[in-house]
Amino acid sequence: MFRKGLAVAGLLVGLGAFASGGNVQSQTVLISGANSGLGLEFAKQYSALGWQVIATHRRDAVPQTLVDLSAARKNVRVERMDVTKHDEIDALAEKLEGVPIDLLINNAGMTGDFRQPKAQSFGTLDYDQFNTFMWTNALGALKVTEAFTPHVKASEGKKVVAISSLAGSFGAGGGGMPGGYWYKVSKAALNMFMANVARELRSDGIAVALLSPGEVRVEKMAGYDNPRLIEPDVSIAGMIDVIDALTVETSGAFIRYNGELQPF
Ligand SMILES: NC(=O)c1ccc[n+]([C@@H]2O[C@H](COP(=O)([O-])OP(=O)(O)OC[C@H]3O[C@@H](n4cnc5c(N)ncnc54)[C@H](OP(=O)(O)O)[C@@H]3O)[C@@H](O)[C@H]2O)c1
């Protein structure tokens, strides 16, 4: 069913319009963790589509990737927001008061060092890492969504997504990946948070979705090869189509970048 919606949305994008019917240039997206990987690719693709992009990062100085992107594209605005620092989230929400946000992308997240798997493997678990994973991957997206809901409510687009992972799916057996305890549990918590938020916001006409980007070859994977890896531009183009097709009727779903529904 979702695939059918995607085909229609794809056609509309091809014709230079969006399924929401809005003027592409008037739409605004806020992206967390936009300085690398999937977040940066979202910023590149949405800015190329003519959206106003608010690209956020957590560094002390603006990362070079965002210096370059904002210099090349006047519709990219860079702001600082560490998703574990609630005062920073609230401060940015206040700074952007009155700015409608059509699409909020909760992308910021951590996987841990997959070359050092012991910290997240049963028998050698490093319990000190647990809180950081939860504060970043689960609570971060929840708090950001709570803080920016007034901006989304005031917009025409009214969409919120969070980048999850099959690793957080019970139905998919944690994506079949070994170890990864803190990552899997934090993404499972994210899924439950956003499923609840979807129910809360439905009456406001806000559509919420969890997205699974596939296994994507981002910068941090340099030197790690795997035949399942896809390129960031493919994953992001797919997720943009999925977001485009998202409606209040399909709110609360967990959707893969290619439009397939995923089990929770
Ligand atoms: N790549 C994949 O195959 C894959 C698969 C499934 C899900 N995902 C999810 O996709 C999202 C993006 O990951 P990625 O693969 O693109 O990796 P990435 O390049 O490491 O991107 C993660 C981004 O999140 C930021 N971030 C981390 N902690 C933060 C915090 N406390 N506050 C604000 N920003 C923070 C990072 O900033 P710094 O540069 O400052 O660390 C970086 O910009 C994550 O949620 C990840 O779990 C990725």
C-alpha cells in the first residue's frame, strides 16, 4: 500500500511539485546531526530541492562540511544543537520561535565504534556507555520533538521523522546483528517513544514516522566493506520519497528507505 503512495509521490516530484501540494521553496526542514553522513546528505538534497534547511550540529565550531554547504547554498542556515543538552534544545526552539518547520528530521545518533564491539557484547558489556546511548538516540529525539512541536504545528507540512534502525526491531530480530546491545535498545526505545508521539500528535494533523535508512556507507564506515552497503544519496533519495508520501493516515509507521513497512 505504501509503495503505491510512493509511486504517486515520485511522479509528483518528477513534475516539480510535492504531494503535500505546497510550494517547494516555502518549506522548511530542521535536521539534527547534519554535519556528516545521512544528516549532511539530507541537508544537501533538501537544499537542492529548494527547501529552507536548518542544519544543526553539536560542535564548538561550525564543522567544515556545513561551512562549505552554507557557503554554496544560501538556503542553508547552520545552528548548534547537542541533542543531549536540553538547555541548548530549548534555546534553539526559542530562537526559532515563529518559524514554521514543515519537517523535523531527528537524525542525530550514535552507533558506537563497530571496530570495538566488546563494549556492546554480552560478557564484556561496558555499562558506563548505556546512558550516553539512551540520552542521544532515544531521549534526544524525544526532547527535540517536544521542543519543536509548536513550530511543526504552525507549518503547512506538519511532519516529524526519526532515523531508527532495524537493529531496534523486535520483529526483525534486531536486524540479525550480533552484540550492539546499547545501540539496539536505544533504537527500540526511540521506536516506542515516536509511536507514542505519533498518537499524541495525530489530532494536530502532524504525521510522524520512524525510518530505516538501510545499511549506508557513511564516512565513519571507511575501510569497512559489506555487500549490503548502499550509498547515502540512494538512501536519502528513498527516504525523501517516503517522507513525501507520509500522511496522518500512515502516521506511526516504521518504514524502510525503499518504502517497505518494517515490523516494530
Ligand atoms: N549509516 C547507517 O548504515 C545507519 C543505519 C541505521 C541507522 N542509522 C542512523 O542514522 C543516523 C545518522 O547516522 P550516520 O550513519 O549518518 O552516522 P554519522 O555520520 O556518525 O552521523 C551521526 C550524526 O549525529 C551527530 N550526533 C551524535 N551525537 C550527537 C549529539 N549528542 N547531539 C547532536 N548531534 C549528535 C553526529 O555529530 P558528530 O559528528 O559531532 O559526532 C553526526 O552529525 C543515526 O541516528 C544512526 O543511528 C545509520
